Amino acid sequence: MTLVPCIDQLKSIQFELYKITPSSPLKVTLCLGSSCHSRGNRRHVETLRRLSAEGDLEFELTGSLCLGRCSEGPLALFDGVAFPIGPDCDIAALVREHLAARVPS
Ligand code: FES
């Protein structure tokens, strides 16, 4: 009989947890109110549409009316959580980061 140290068992369990993938695609919502639209989300929409068409990343893109936080815009929601993303952000990189950070629901 071989005894397995507890730390090795924990590593094994952690490895298995990391293999679980979320069952639904990442939901990305861009605020398309006039302020966010003119301050960067117009370009971000085009970038994400192109990224979605390429099919490399799995996410669901929607738009929203003004979220009432115009001074922080442009805003994006990732799985329903709002982030001020700035006009010059790399939106594709943000989507990749959020996909990588997702935990199973
Ligand atoms: S236009 Fe986006 S929060 Fe108002």
C-alpha cells in the first residue's frame, strides 16, 4: 500500500476543480446609452462583433440602455457586473481575462 501525502491529494483535487468549465457563455453587455456610445463603446461593439464572428472566444454580446452611471463610462458588464472600461481599453483582452477568471456557476 502506498501512502499519498495530503498535499498531493489537495493538488489533485484542485486540478480537478480547474477542469470544470462554466455551462453558459460569458455574458458581455456594452452600455449603448449616448454617453458611453460616444465615449468608446461604439468602437468596442465593432471589435467584439468581429471577435465573435472569428469564433475564437465564446461569449454572448448584448447592448443596454443607459445604466445611470454616465460619468464612469464607457461601461461594460461582464456576467452582470459593471466595469468602467475607458475609451482606449483593449476590449478583446478584457474579454479574455474575464473568460479565464470565470468560475463554474
Ligand atoms: S450612457 Fe452608459 S451609463 Fe449612461
